Amino acid sequence: MVWTFVALRRRLHQMNDNELSYLRTNHGSCFLCGSQSDSITQEHVFPKWLQKRYDLWNKTLGLLNETKIQYRALLIPCCPTCNQEDLSRLENTISVAVSSGYLACSQLDKLQLYLWAGKLYFGILRKEISLSRERSNPQSDPILPNEALKSFSSLHLFLQGIRQCRHEMIDNIALRSSGSNIERRFPQA
């Protein structure tokens, strides 16, 4: 049986909290793959090339609690593999197209645009889970509770396309199916 996104999504909705543990939200877990290691770094949600091109570095973004955060401070944890390989490949593709103008952007694979926009949106949500609702009181509840991210589990699953579908849950499901074939959507670096 070949697993499709629909089948994976159906399986995702049947999973319990223990099986959703890959949606880890602590500072030591990669926002994309969920891996935990000492080599986790902080990745800009809005990449530096975008902030530089549109002069966003010192500008602010409004959060759900009506506070503001500078674009340069909008950082989320990311493992070296996701950051330096997978996200780098996607960011380079988008950056080159944006630098080349409208025609190049209009010719981008729509999936790449959706993945990139989804990464920005999910990254903002992930950051809001780590920030205190009352920013002056670090002990206050977060802007978004950890559980809120679970309602975006389908988006997180979709974002695994950035990683060319290397994901603990997807890999486990794929191993159970015979002959599963996952198409690669990005050129190899």
C-alpha cells in the first residue's frame, strides 16, 4: 500500500498524545524534525536575506498577546541537518527567485512557496509558545499553550516536505507499508 498525504493525515488524527511527542516544544528540540541534541541552534523565522532585502531587521511584528517582537529576535530552535541542508535548500531557491523578480517567483513550484510560507507561519506559532504572555513577567503562562501546537499537527506534517519526508512518524508508517515511494521535490545540493 502506498501512503499518501491523506492517509498520513488520517493516521495523524488517530494518534494519541504519546505518539504526538515529536511535536516537542522545548528549547532543545528542533522545530521541524523534533530531534533533541546539544547542537541545536537558533534559526531566524524570517531569514536574514529577507530581513536585509526588506529592511526588517529592526522592525517589529505584532504577536497574539498584542506585544511586539523585532524580526531579528524571532528565533526558533533548529538542528544542524534541518538548518544547513533542508531549510538552506528551500531558502536558497526562494531567495534566488525573489532576487530575480516577479517572473522567477511566478515560475517557482507552488509546493515550494507553500512550504516556505508554512515554515514562516509555523515558526511564529512555535515562538509564541516559548514567550511569556506577560513579557515583563517570565513566570506567566506562554502566549500560546503547548497544546495549541497540536492543532497545527497537519501543518507540521506538511512541512516535512522540506525535509524530503524524513520524519520519525512518516518513516514508521512507511516501513509498515510495502512499496512506499516518496517523491523528492527539491534539487539535490
